[in-house]
Amino acid sequence: MFTINLIVLSGLVQVILITTLMAKKINKIEENKKAIIQICIDRRNEFGIDQTELSEIIGCSRQMIFRFEKNEAWPGIELLYKIFDALGLDVTVSKRIDMPKIIKGSYSKK
């Protein structure tokens, strides 16, 4: 009985740790999304175009741009690339050296 309790306790500790790590990762993702959205809004304003004009340029609905800028909806990669391209923003993808490996839905340092 004692051993089973330790295993359960150990499992609970691991679940709490994984949940905490995932919450931190989700918070970082949300911070990054908000920063990207703000860059797009600022750039759109620099060009002096409104949401309707941007939507016409890239071929989507004004509601999609509105919801994107309010962080209510995140466009797919193709539409996101079109937004960046229309606003004169470059997309760079690079491999992070310090990136943890994903193991069974959790993050683990190399």
C-alpha cells in the first residue's frame, strides 16, 4: 500500500510539473502572438491603410483581419504569410539550439 501511494504521489508531482511547464510555454506563445499582432497593426497604420483595405489586398474578409488584430482568431500559415508580405514584413525561421525536445506531450531538456 505504501509503495502504491508513493507511485501515485510521484505521478501527481510529475503531472503538476508538466502542467506548470506547459502553462509557462502557453503564456510565452500568447506574449509572442500579441507582439506579432502589434507589429502588424503598427505597420498597417504606417502604410495608412485600414482593415478593409488590407483584407482586399490579401484576399480575405475584413472580419478575419479584425479578429486577428483583436487576438480572437489566428489565421493559417498561408494567410499569415500574406499579411506579412502585404505589410512588408519578413518571416524568418531558425533552429534554436536551446530548444527542449518534445517527449510524449511534455518538454524535456536535451
